[in-house]
Amino acid sequence: MTDPNSNLHGSYAYHDTLKGIYYGPGCVRTALQKLLPILGGSKVLIVTGKSLREKTNVVSDIEGILRDNGAFGATFSEIGQHAPIQGIIRGVEAFRAAGADIIISIGGGSPIDAAKAITYRLHQENGGKFFNHIAIPTTLSAAEYTRGAGYTNEQGNKVSVSDPMIAPAGIILDAELTLATPDELWLSTGLRALDHAVESLYRPGLPPPLKVLCYAALADLFNYLPKSKAQPNNLEVRQKLLIAAWMSLWPAKVEIYSPLGLSHSLGHKLGATYEIPHGITSCLTLAPVVLLKADIASAKDKAALAEALFYLKEPSTGSVEGDVKRLGTMIDELVRRLGLHRTLASYNVPRANLPTIAKLALAGDNSVYQPKVEALLASIYEAQ
């Protein structure tokens, strides 16, 4: 009998909520015309951020599509970075005031997670069925593929809620809608997607087909992010990056919603507290975490990381640990090539707080590694 803890045992299912993912440049109009009748939405509350609404035509164009289909209710654009709780509370009020029965989120991880949190609060307060949510991402953060909603509480800490029924019911990946996304936001959230792909390689219980998708995502992100920096208006490249982000965090039902790994956990402790954007946290932490994994990971996890070199068409160094270190170095080189190298000091993170950040990220688990994680944080504190 085989070991039930091996990757030969497991299960997989799509989110119960998900009714369709539509992709392609210019697909948003057709996609909405198909999704709204499927989901039964008759009046939409758009949830987005102020910059996207005021500085681009993305939101107004979607408002126009909804008006053409008699489905526009209102737009709520008070979602800030890391989705502060005050915006979520006001979003619940806006949903009720509009008489809405479905939400469309437009933007990056903050409005998408905020929309999930709004549907969660509406259900908690009213009971009954969960309202449906269509996510239209304009970044590569991939928040649209999970059942969790991260937000910032009253104390300024990152917290989350989770329920299988708050995962989006529809997702629209339209590269044309990303053209107005600032370059740094677009590219740094691409590193966030890379973070998803890499840390999923050692995520317990990941089904083997999804691991292959993670390797494919990793290869495409390494390939197309530099091309997108060089050719920011290339729609084909942008569409391939949206699909790579999808592959990096393929929708899957999980019994427990939790951070993927140490890089994500560090990012959660750094982001909201010190106002570091989601994507930049991955630029800071992913490469050093992979280098640390060469030292502390299990043989199985090291082998999974080392195999990434094959998909990147990079020669082996001759040892598994050497290959993991090479992957970490390649990630660091990519971050620098994209102009995304940052330090904790540049975000005014007090050096004295590093032990606390390490402890919170480990959450009491593997505390034996705290000195190593503190050293990791020290290594990204100032320019190297």
C-alpha cells in the first residue's frame, strides 16, 4: 500500500461558485452579456479604487456596458490599498443603498478582496444565499482565484475571512483593461503571481496537475514580464501574463485557507502594517525565502524547487541545493531587471521590529527557524 501522505493520494475540485472565466483582449462586453444572465444579476454594484475610477476610462466603460444591458446600479470607489475595514463597511452600505443583487470588482487585489469581504459581511448580517461576484482584474495579483478575503482591521493589521461561497462566480481577463495600470503595479504584481507559483510547489496537498501549471506559470512570468516592461502596450504579452497569473493560483477548493508559504506570510505581516504594496512585498521576500529553502526545506520540497530550472531552460548546477539557490538568484535578477529592487528601510520599517515580524510570520510554527528568518529580514533591510 502506498503512503497516504504522498502525492499519489489527494482530491481536487473547482470552486462551487465559479461559473465561467472569460479571457481575451476586448472580451469584457461579450463576457458580461453572458455572465449576468447565468448568475441572475439584475443590478450591479461596482467595487473599485479611486485612482482607477478617476484617472482612467476603465470603470466608466464598464458602467456603459452595464447601462446598455440595464444592469447598472452604482459604483463604490472607496477601496484603498490593503482594503481597510472602513471601506468594506461603507461598501456594504452602498450595496444596500443601490438595491444591488450582484457585485463586480474592478482592479487589483484590494478591490477584489474587498468585494469578497463585502459579500461575506452581507451574508453574516442577512443570512440567506451569498450574492454573486464577478471579478475583473487589472493587475496580476490573482486574488480572484481564492476563497479568502484579506483586509486591514481597525488596528492596521492584515486579517482575513474565508468561505467557499465568496470566491468569485465569474472572472474576466481582458488585457485591454490593463493598459492603464501603472507599470510598477503591473510588473510587481507579476512578481506576486510568481510568488504564488513558487510557493505552491511546496504547498501541502497540491494536486500534481496544478503543480505542472505552476511550473508553466513560472516559465511564462520569467519570459513575459521583461517583454511587458520593454513593450508596455503589447496586448498579446499582457494577455499571456494574465493567463500566467491564472495558472499560478488555479482555482481549487481547499479545506483550510492559509498563506501559501513563508514569503506570503512575511508579505502579509509587512504589507498593511508598513503600507508596502502587495506586489512589492513579493519583490522583497521571494528570492531570499527560496535561498533559505535551499538550507531548511525538506528533500521533497527542495526537489520541487530545483525542478523549476528545467522549465526555465536553465542548466542544473549539479546538486539539488545548488539548483534551489540558482532559482533564488534568478528571481533576484528578475526583480532587479524589472527595476523593482527595494529595501525594508525604504518603507521605514524599524529595524527593531524585525524579530517581531519574523515571529508573527512563523506564527509559532517552526520557531527554531526564527533566527534564520530574522537574518533573512536583515538581508533585505538595506541595499545590497
